Amino acid sequence: MTNARTGPFSFRPGAARSDPARHPHLRRPGLLATIALGGLLAAQTAQSADLVVTIHGVESSEGNVLVAVYASQEAFTQREQVRGAKLAAKPGPSSLTLRDIPAGIYCVSVIHDRDADGALSKGWLGAPKEPYGFSRNARGRLGPPGFDAMSFRLGDEAVSVEIEVR
């Protein structure tokens, strides 16, 4: 029933909202919620995966190791991370797992932030003063490599990336 004052979706106190005999799913609302939640979780699981990053080349325990995941060249240039992590630096290989990253194309950047200032320190000519590395161990000529050179596809299964910092 529609009326100009209340509209078609108004609630009238005392009126029956739905008849469970005509709508069997209303008899078991918990079942409907369980099915909906299960479908949602299955969809989320199928569209994300873990990313395992192994870092080689850290030679001292000074500062931190910063890991950043980017989803495009623009995001990389603007420093807009999809995911990031900070580890205490230690000599030798280190590994970390970034969980439930949505499927897509990504690159990873790693910095051995020796002075623990949260950024890559550079000299007066702009050359990096701290060790760094990228996924696929990509290197640029006069600056960082392009996104295509360091990118990889993350689907619905875990991917491992090994990065050498230099």
C-alpha cells in the first residue's frame, strides 16, 4: 500500500512484515546468513594470496629493512603502497609474508634503512647512500627501474619474490 505521506517502503506498526509460509527462507534466517557469509569468504579467498619476500644482501644490523608493495608505476612514483612492512635489520637473509593481497600485478621495493629515518638516504647528486633492491632484481640506469621491469603477477596462490639489496 502506497500513500503520499509515507511512500511504498513505510512500516506500519502492527502490520505483518512477511509471512514465513510464503517465504520459507525466513524460517531459518541463520542458514541464509551462513550461506551468504560462506560465499563471501570463498570469493575473498579466491581473489587474494600471500606474498613471501626474501631479502638477501643485508650486511649489518644497523637500522631497519623497509619493504613496500606497489600496484602501478604511478603508485610507485607517488609512493602509494598497497602494503608495507618494517623489519629490524640483521645480517644474512630475511623473509616475511604479506598476507591476503588482492590478485593483480605488483612490484616490491626494499631499502636497508641504516639510519632508521624511514626513507632512502641520497647523496648531494641524488645517488642512493643506502642499499636497496627491487622485485625481479631489476636495476635502472639513472634512477629506479620501470614498473614493467620489476613487476610480477599475484593470483590466487602464494608467490615468492627474492630481492638482493646492493
